Amino acid sequence: MQHCTERGRREERFERLGPPGPRHFMPWPLVIVSDVVDLARGRLPLPWLGALGVAAFLALYVAAILDGLDEERRHTRRPLYLLGGMAAVTYVLTIGYGGDWLLCFPLLSLATGVVLRTGPRLGAALGTLGITVGATMAVQSHTDNVLVVAWGTGLSGMVAAAVLNLSETNAKLRATREELAHSAVERERLRFSRDLHDLLGHTMSVIVVKAEAVRRLAPRDLEAAMGQAADIEAVGRQALTEIREAVTGYREGSLTTELDRARSLLEASCVSADIRQSGPPLPPQTAALLGWVVREGVTNVVRHSGAGRCLIEVRGEQDRVHLEISDDGRGVGSAQGDPGTGGNGLKGLGERLAAAGGSLTAGPDGRRGFRLVAELPVDDNEEERAA
């Protein structure tokens, strides 16, 4: 669990930076600005030819980065052609001018990492670039920093590919967490619907059969029909009693059940769960409402917060119960969390708690994190009012 928590926190810090985009890769061509200045001042031969080479290199670099970050174009051949053009221009500039123009190779490696990302082609391409840089520097007698430049060339591509792959993995993890939360809700709905079907199936069949008997007997034997009608009334009353007992049992176990499910869901999502419960036993309706609050609150933590730790605390007193759910995530805005302004789940719960004399508040918890607080009065007649 500790490993999951630390991994979740690292992923959260990475999420706050946002997915890598063009803005993260466009400033890197500034490493060759000194060479561009030399061209502008005429310190290099054939400056117009060098300027054309630089313009072509920058245009190909920008196009390759944009295509590599586009999910549709990245899987076409166009980015590969752009990388081939960049490589050709890089070799021409390096062989023609030498010196600091070798820094075009790390830029080429960076674009290669963005386009290829994974697979044997990436390793082969980066290895070839590193060897080429070393060989070119040796031929031009620039052997002082050959290892530094060669290593930097290979490393820039590997880092770019690793960052982009981590971003994609993080997006898949968020989707998986949302799916876990959705599946938990669907499983609970299926379980409850199955319980109701098992409970009511036989009873409703009996009612239908006896109603048909009443219809047949009424024209010729009113007394027998009245007997069948009395049986329908008795079966119906028994069914109502069984439904109340079933729902009461469901509600009595709802808070405990939801706390257990919350722990399981949070741990499956690599969120450390700290669940505390104190105080006397709660009336069924109060426990049921708090169970719904736990379900909705934990679902929001898993789907939206990116938290590494979640605290669920239930404090019961003689006449009031307090439930608090807090996390250390990035915080859910009021548009999602405030029962009065948005978030259909929390808004509906706020209305239900208000009808029972309680309250539901939600909002950011300090500089980071989110807190959901529910309070309900504890009343012995509460279940009768709800019925």
C-alpha cells in the first residue's frame, strides 16, 4: 500500500504539470542561437546557404514535433519523412560548418523520441545518432567533448520518449480509476435489483393468479371472489412487510457496507484509506443516508481528485452524527463539488439530507485537497418520517 501511495503521489505531481505539448519542446532550438548569430554577422562562409539550412532545419523540427504529438498523424509515414529531412539537413550543416552545429544532433534526437516513443526503432535510431556524432567529431578533430555530446544526443531522445510514455500511462490509469468507480456503482445496482426480483417475483405471481380468479368468479360466485380478494389483500400486506424488512436490513448495513467498499475501492486505486468510526449505533435511515454520502464522496475522490490519501471519519453523538471525507488531492472545484452549484450526485444528496434536517457542505480543504462534510440529527422517529 505504501508503494501504491508513493506512486500515486508521483503521478499526481506529474499530472499537475499537464501533458507534454508543443510549448515544452519549441524552446529547445535556442541551443543553436549562437550559430545563427554567427551566420547573421557573416562570420561563416556562404551565410545565405547556412540561413537556408537553419530555416529548413527549424521548419522540419517544428513539423516533426507537432506531428509526433498528434495521435492521428503520429502513426502515419509523414513524421518519418520529416525526421529523414531533419537528419539530412543536420548532416549537411554539421559537415559543412562543424563546431557548435553539432548541437543539431540532440535536437534531432529529441524529435526522434517524440515521434517514435517506443520499440526497437527508437533504440536503433538513438544509438545511430550517438555513434554518428562521435564519428563526426573525431573526423573534425573535436574530441574533447565527444562523449558529452554523444551521450547528450542519445539521452535527449530517451528522456522525451520516457516523459511522453509516462503521460500516456497516467491517462490510462485515470481512465481505469473512473471505470473502477463506475463498475462498483453498477455492481451495487445489479445486486439490489436482483434482491428485489427474488423477493417480489413469487409474491407478484400469486397476486396475478388470484386476481385472475377474482375476475372469473365474480360473475357467478361473489362470496368466493371476495375470498380471493381477501387473499390478495393479505398477500399484498405481507409483501409490503417483506419489502420494508428487506429495505430496513439493506439500510442498516448500508453504512458499514459502504465503508468496506470504500476501503476496497480506494486501495484498488492506490489511494491510502484511513477510515474511523465512533459513537453509538445509528438509526437505519441515518445510516442509509450516510452510506450514500460515502459512496458519492469516495467515487469523486477516485475519479477526480488524484489523491494519495483519503480520510473518512464518522463521529456519532447522542443527538447528531458527523461524517467527513477529506483527501490530499488537487481539489475539486465548486462546480463539481458544491451541492448548491453543481455536481448532480452531491446536489441530490444535499437535498435529501436537508429534507432529513441535516446538511451537506463540500469545498477545497486549504491550499490543496477537498473536504466533504455531512451532518444529520439522530432521531428515533426518523424512520417513521421517511416512510
